[in-house]
Amino acid sequence: MEASVFFQGGTLVLQDNNQVEQISILFQFVKNRWRCEAYRYHEIVSWMKEQGIRNSVPRWQPLKLDLHDTRELHEYQVKALDAWKQGNGRGSIVLPTGAGKTLVAVHAIHHVSASTVVLVPTTSLLYQWYALLTNVFQTEIGVYYSSEKRVHPLTVTTYHSAGDLIAEYGNSFKLLICDEVHHLPARTWGEAALMTPAPFRLGLTATYPEEHEQVGERWRLDELIGPIVYTQQLETIVGKQLAEYRTQRVRVDLTPQERATYESLHETYLGFVRDRELQRKYGADWLRELMRLSAIDPHARRAMLARRQLLALLESCQGKYAALEELLREHAGERILVFTESNAVAYTIARKYLVPVISHETGVAERKHILEAFQAGRYSVIATSKVLNEGIDVPEAKVAIVIGGGVSKREYLQRLGRILRKKEPLQAVLIELLVRNSIEEGKVQRRQVPREKR
Amino acid sequence: MLTSELIRPRLRIHGSNLRIEMVNEQDPSLQQKAQDLINIFNRYQSQSQAAWEEAVRAYEGANVDYIFIRGLAKVLTDAAVFKPLTAPLPPATLREHIFSYGPVFEKPDLFHPTTRQQVLREVADTLELSLDEIDEIMFADRGASYRLMDTGPAWTPSTLLARYNLELARGALYWASHITIEVASNYKDLWKFIKFFKLMFWAQPGQDGGYRVDLDGPISPFVSSTLRYGRQLAAFLPALLLCEHWQMQAYVRPPQARGEILYRLDHSCSLRSHFKSSGTFDSRLEEEFACEFEQKMGEKRGHWRMVRESEVILLGDTVMVPDFVLIDTRDEKRRILIELVGFWHPNYLKRKVEKVRAANCARLLLLVYQGLNLTEETFDGTASEVIFFQNKPVLKEVMQTVEAMANRIYGPCPKLKRTKKTK
């Protein structure tokens, strides 16, 4: 039998190797078979040719794609694309949030003109890519995530579901695109890229991980995707392509009754943490220790419950709803995004002010409807829990109101980036609601955000 | 299956071994709590999932055993059926309608002359619904609003606690990179579930009969201890419990462990499977053949003993489990394998023929239904024997071939005194 290499569940398997003189060092003999990781595909092609091994890996297909898109690429986008082509279609492009990374990717797909899989971190982004690719190529686009699984030559999937998709259809795609590629070095996130034989690879991100951030992680980005082929910093583009933005903080007071509850919860919660010296003894892990204790120690359990109630109180105190209502009235007619920490508050806002809500429970069809209606101006407000956190395209949003506390730096910047993504150079504003004299103020102080104006 | 935060706190690490703190199914206080939850669950029949979850939280109170309570509740929830309310119009349509007015407020202002109440009343009138209905339908399609329609199996405190323990054992496997099992029976079921959960296996004959099987996934060898297949391994565990004699070693990396540790289980554990083992026979044809054999050749009437699916032919990354093994009672080393190829789907048949060719097994006798478009050429070059039949295999012919095969492979059987019956 003629020797051949085929794809199996993310690996490449050498079959009938009796005649093969030299087996590539990339292969290992595992479970009675010579195997290697699928991402090595581009490295073994010439070896297969030399040894006369039949290459049964590719199941990808050429596509005839027409670009139905009138947007012209900006100069930096053209440069980015050229740099990627120069690098044999392998590598990452680093552009700030809102600078049109997806448009670059669309042109990359058009350039390769073959079946492509796009990996994204969230279902929101999955929807966004789905809508964009549908419009741009006017062909059926596959989606593969927890609630829908349809595979087409152009398919969008989440990192979470990508492993299953790739295990089965990995060799159906010639081009792999990883959106928000900075996630890749982390445990499990990179596995899908490792399992894909696609010879063409494109990574997109605004925050490429530093060298030291990749140390100790499982993979290095350049190994899985290729080197950085193009970088453009935020400062260079602000003012040209993106609108200026400012941030504003609105401080609210608790009612006397809420204050009494807050103080009592605060004492139960942080009193315990203080008495047991959790922060001193466990450092950054103190909260995990508190959680562990809560399954053993009734005092710890009460402290945990107090913590939960305290966070709920801070997010949904009367003052915040009053401030939100004022802001909604003040910005009447403008497109507003309201960010909440919890699902419960997002749905409460939806019921209270009769505005649409997008949460992780919202299906793609309704998401599409809401975002399109928002764009068209039929909806002026969207309430959303954490789902819109990463790079969703809502160009019409001019005001973002953040209700919940506990926002990490990256999240904060991403929310900023989102309202920045504007069509006309209007000034955008991000408003953060904070409870005065509460743990929320501490959180803000710990967070360093550049360019703030009070 | 339980979520990992319901498993983690019940894991105990002793050196390089993992133990799971299971509950004592006989403990009266735990039985009482299980009964309480079953009662609450039954009371929440036709109420929303959110309401049931709220009730669980209330029952939990400030107790420290909340992990256990939530675990039981999760088992109940998973085995039940929650369905959306049948609404007079799709909730999404109602939302579209209502939200086109927002944002609105309790008090009107210049830009929002209509109040929230007015909007709701207007919509209610247009759609001929009551305000309460609007309130109910608005998010009726959220999981939290789904109604408890069927509480699932008739739980007793004992069955609930037993299932909880099984789910804890499964949970430990969420962090498994691979498992090794040793089994000596029930191969077909095992194989069926291994394939079903898309696991990769590597089997070797064990020392005292049976097989030692390593289970993981294709990418495992390259991504040292990937947990990618943990969920599949966990899902698979009840299949192992269907076997009589077995043991399992799982290589796990729970978050609180520093490195890889071992989780062991064997047939002496009290866990019970909720999977159904498949019936004894896959087809009517097999059943009739086995019956006929017992009637005509069974007991003292011959020297062949028939055993079902007790041997596995290992074929690299797949296996073949022949339907019957005939064992010569005069010399138990003399074994002939029989596979009935009945009325099957062409694709299945194609794979079957490929397996027969790959097996190339001289001890294998195929009984093939003639209407299958298979000819003798199909099996050309394989070492196996083939008998074609029209309606059902002719037992006499089969036994003659079996004798001939045995003599050819093992040589003539030394004439022995009549041996005692091996049963």
C-alpha cells in the first residue's frame, strides 16, 4: 500500500509507512501509529513530496468569493494586509480596537479564496463576524457554538467550541483566523489552533501579549500563528480614524436605610476577612480562601453571603437607578449602551425602562434584530450584561453607562474601545456610576486608566 | 452532570491519590435533606426554574453544607424537563413591540411624554392581552422562566443520594487527561460507549484474561495531560459500571493539586450505573441462532460451549467483537469465533467487511445472509471462513465447519474420557 498522511482529530497520521525511507522528526510513534500535531502541516508538505507520500490531509476547497463591500481600506490596513501576504500568509496583525481589523481579515479571506474558519472569544463576536461575512460575501456562513452547529466553507466558531469543530472538520479549512489572538497562549485556548492543519493563519489583536506574559504559558503565539507582521498603536490613530473620548464619574449616595444595610453587610463581610487576616495570610488568594472556608465555617459562610448581598446592593441601589434615569433623560435621542455586572440588573433595566437587553441568553436572531434596530435608530438604548465586552461593533453608540463595579483594566479599555468605534468624529463619553464611600471607590483608585478627564 | 464548583470542594488529595468525599447514603440526616429537596421539587411542579432555584437558595440558608444541597438540586434539575410557557404570541415579537417605545419612565417629561404604564396599557390593548400576561410573556423564553413540566424519575432519598455520589465520581474525571481500565466482560457495550463519546482507546490483553484499555483523545499525546477529553471521560464512566469486574485508574489534575494525581475506582465501589445495558442479543437472528444451539447442541449433547461476545479482536484503532465464541469443552484453548452478518445497512456492512479483512483471523467464521449483495469474492484473501445462508444459518453445516476449522487450526483433539461438564 502507498504511504499516506491523513488528518485525525487534530493530528496528522502516517499510514503504511513501510516504504518511507525517512520519517520526519516531527512525527512521534504513539499508539501504534506515527503522528504529529496538525499545525505542523506546513512544515511536512515538502517532506511528503520528497518521500512520495500521498497527502490526504487537505479537504479544503477553493471558493469563488465576490467582495460586496464598498469600504476602501485605509492606508494602514493595506500595509497590514501586504505585510501578512509577504509573510506567506502567516502571522498576527496588531491594530487598536476599532481600527478595522475585521476588514483586513475579510480581504485576507478574499486573497486566499478558500474555505476559512474564524475563531472568536464570545458569541457576541461570533454574531458580529457572521453578520459581516454574510453581508460581504453574500453566501451562507456557518456558525458553530454551544447552541447552533452549522458548518459551511466559511465558518465562525468560539474558542470554547473550536476544539470539537476542529477535531472533526479541522482539515476542511485552508485559512485559520484567530480574533483576539492574545488569548491563544493560555491553557486550552490554543488547542484548536494546534489541531488545525490550515497552512494560512492570521491572528488579530489590539493587545499582543508581551514576551514575559507568554512565559510559562503552553504555547507561544508565533509558533501557532506566525510572527507579528504589522503593528499600529492607539495614539497614531485617535483623532484620525476614531473619535476622541472622555470618561466621567457619577457618584451616588445610598439611602439611609441602604447605608445601614451596607454597613452591617460590610462589617459581616470585611470584619471576618480582617479578623482572620485573610488578606495578610493569603495575599491575592484571600477571596478563594474565604470561599473555601465558607463550606466549613458558619462565620465564613455568613461573610460570603454578606459579600454577595453587598455587591447586589451596590449594583442595584436606588441612587444608581435614579442616576441612570437622569442620564437616560439627559441623553434623550442619543444611542446609549448600559453595562451591568449581573444578568438580573440588565433584565430589571429592560423591564423598568422598556428597553431591549442583550445577555448571553440572547439568540443570534434577536441579537441581530436588536443591533440592527439600534443602528437604524429604532432602539436608542440597549441594556447589556457582560456579553458586549469584547470588540463588538456598535458604531452608533455615543454614550456608555457602566452600572456595575468590579471592572478590570482590560474590560474597562474594551468598553472604551467599543464606544470609540465611531462613524463620524463625535465625542463619545463613558459614564461610570459609583456609590460614594463604598468599596467601589477603592476599585476605581486601584485601576490606572490613561487619558482621564474629570 | 454537576458543575465543577460543586465537585471541587469535595475532592481530597492524599499524596498522589485523589479521594472524593462521597456521602453516606444511609445517613438519616442526609436522607432527610434529600427528602426535603424532593418534596420542594415536587411542589414546584409547573413553576419557573428561577422560582425553584430561589427555593433551593432559601433552603440552603446560611448552612455550610450548601455545596451538597446545590449538588442534589442540580441532579434533580438535570433529570427533569423544563419547558417554555405556551404564549399566545412569541415573546420576542412582544419585546420588539414594547421596546420600540423605550426608554420610558414612570413620570413623563418633554422628550418622553408617554409613561411606562401608558405604553404597557396601549400594547396590551393592541395585542388583546392583560397587563399580567404581558409581564409574564415578556421574557417567557428565558431559561429562568421555563416551567418545571416533568420532575423526572421517581426519586427516593436513597436513589438521589446514590446518583449524587455517581455524579461526584464523574466530576473527578472533568480534570482527567486519560484513564486506564481493566475489564473482562461486556465488551460490546463498552465499545459502543467508547465510540459514542468519541474517545480514543488502546487495548492490550490483560494477564488474567480480559483487557487493559487506555482511554484518551487523539491530541492527548501532544498536549501533555490535556483536559479536553475530561467531559467525555466523565460522561463515559457509567458505561464502565455496567461491567461485572473492572478497575479504573484516572490521571487527574484538579485545580487544587500541584501535579497529576491518581483517582482509582473498581467494582467493589457501591456506585450504580443509570445507563441501560443493551439487551443480550442485537438481533432476532442472533437470538434464534443461540436458542437453536442450546436446544440441539447445548448441555451434554455436544462438546461445544457457546459464550456471547467474550472476545475482542483488536484492530489498531478499532475493535471487532464477534457475536459468539464456541469453546471446546475438551480443551478450552480450542476456540472458534462466530460473527453473524445479517440484514444490515450497506454502510455498516462496508465497515464490517473492512474489519473482517483487517482482522484476517483464521478462527473467525462468518455466517452471511445471502441477500446482501456480498459474494465469496468479497472475502477473498481473508483467512476467515464464510458460510452463506438464505433464511437462517443451518446449524448442522455450521457445526461441521466449526469442527473442521478447529481441527485445521489446533490439530485433531486428543480423544479424552468424557470430561465433566464445565458450567
